[in-house]
Amino acid sequence: MLYIYCDGSSRGNPGPAAIGVSGQTKNGEEVFFISESIGNATNNVAEWDALHRGMEKALQLGETKVQFKLDSELVVKQMKGEYKVKNKDLLQYKIACEKLKSGFEFFEIKYIPREQNSRADALANLAQDAK
């Protein structure tokens, strides 16, 4: 099982945005990380982009069992189908993530408090500050 922490940030909403993703073993050993600027975007787009990129990377690495952890309650509930996705930009991410989800033998997504997502948050901020 790979645990994938995802975070997106936007300075201004919309504004300069970045993502941070950290794939870890159950012991907390980091298998991969992503820290990238994504141009101008809203915070919600950045959060969805982080999830999408994390899913792509896990599949590239041949991971079949994953648990995604995000501090965006909106993205988690939209991905689980508990909230509808009305925004067309976010809907494109939802559709793309649903397609990727079918590539996993086991897929779970969980909301976690921000303080438990410090590595992904740091990676997003690192990309923001790298300009």
C-alpha cells in the first residue's frame, strides 16, 4: 500500500498556483515527490491537479493499492460522490481522476487535517517560492 499526500496552493484565488505530492510507505519512507508550479489557477484547481498528478505517478510506478490523503474536504467529497461537481474546470479533473482510479486494485481517498499534510504542503510552498 502506498500512501499519497496531496496539496495544492494558490496565492490569490486565482493566482500563482503550485502542487505538492508525497508518496510514502506505511513507515513514512518517501518513494516519490512532486513539487511544481502550475501557472495561474484557483486553489480548488490546484488541489484537484495534485490528486490527478499523484494518481498518474502511482500508476507509472506500478502501484496497485493506494490511499490518498488530502486536506481539501471539497476534493475528497467530490471524488467520493458526496458533493456534486458543478464547476466545469473541476469536472474535467473529476472525470480524469475517475478514469485513473480504475487502474488501481484498491483505491481510497481520505480527508486529513492540514497539520497531518505538512510534507505535501511544504512541497507546494517550495514550488511557489522557487520563482
